[in-house]
Amino acid sequence: MDSSSIIGIVLALGAILAGQMLEGGHLSSLLQPAAFMIVVGGTTGAVLLQSPLRVFLDGVKMLKWVFVPPRADHAQIVALLVGWSTVARRDGLLVLERHINSLGEPFMRRGLQMLVDGAEPEFLRESLEIETDAWAARLRQSARIWESAGGYSPTIGILGAVLGLIHVMENLTDPTKLGAGIAVAFVATIYGVGLANLVFLPISKKLMAHISSRAARREMFIDGLTGIASGDNPRIIESRMQGRIH
């Protein structure tokens, strides 16, 4: 569980709500279902319009990374590759074949299979880096739906404000309906700007950071495999891989 995400969102929302109360306002005045529907529904529709459905759904699934990040097992990867290097130098590459099926990730299984099959270090690195680049590009494309939402929601909030003001203008002769229209107008703007800067854009940045970490993990694995294929000393392989841990 990523405690910083939980603390951040609680702190941000808490500060805004506390400020509202300190100024003498009521929390109920910020609860406007019509404004929420305009901003959230409009933003979702705009993001769906610009993104393929698969990309949109993948981006929504990645939301869990904000609170439950992917495993950061860089040290285990280093230990695993150094162990393989030691065994390969002593007994040969073919001995590593027994480890292929024990690996949970298809990427790692393919890499180790190529190593056992005797792929040249340059070909091994090139093949795995092409796969890693394509994989990271797909993840970044999905994560960018949150950045797009952060760009659209303030503008849609303004659209909600204009709609609220139109409602006010249509009911100038009926003072009982003016308050609801004005409330929707201002609260829609708050929702749009608030969701963009407190939710959508921070989510996008955090997902990008996790993707970079996962890509570095794969690059570290590639370094280890190509080192083994080149017959490098295990200590050199370990040092090179450690340099990618951050």
C-alpha cells in the first residue's frame, strides 16, 4: 500500500474542506450532483472520444497502481541474475534451462530461453529492448488518459458554469430558482479545476513514475542476461545492474 498517495489525497481534500468551513461556508454547498455529472461525465466522454477503448480500459485498470504499486523487486532480480551467472560460468548455459518454467513473467521466460538457445549478446539485447520499448509505450499511452482528463476537466467545469448561468438567466423572474443555477455554475468550476489538479494530473504523474521504474527493472534484467551471454564476471554483472537501481 502506497501511504503517500492516501496521505496526499486526504491532505489535499481535507485542507480545502477545512478552509471552506473556516470561511464560514457549509460543506453541503459543495455537493452539487448536477455539476458533478457535467464535469465527470463530460470529461469521461472526451477521454473516450480521443482514446481507443482498450487504451481507456487499461488506463482505468492501472489506477490501482496509485495505491498498490507494482512489486519493486530490483534487489531480487540482481541476486537471481548473479546466481545464474555463477552457475553458467561453472556448468554452462544449458543448465539454466531448468529455471525457465519457474519464472512468472513471460518476458523473463523468453529472455532466458533465448540465452539458453545461444543467442548472441547483441541480438539478445536488441530483441528484448524492442519488446521493452513497445511494452512501455503501451503503458504510457494508457496512463496518459489521466493526463488528458486533467486537461479536459477544467474546461468542462467552465462549460458547466456557463450552463448554470444560462439557467440563472432563464429564471430571472423567479428568484427561488436563481440560487440553484448559481451554485451549479460555481461548483462546476471548482469540480473541474479541483479534479484536474488534485486527482487526474497527480495520478498521471505517479503512474508514469511506476512505468519508468518497471522499465528500468526490465533494462536491468536485459543487462544481466547479456552479461551472462558475454561471459562477464558475476561481480561485473552485479555492479552494472546495481547502477540501474534508483
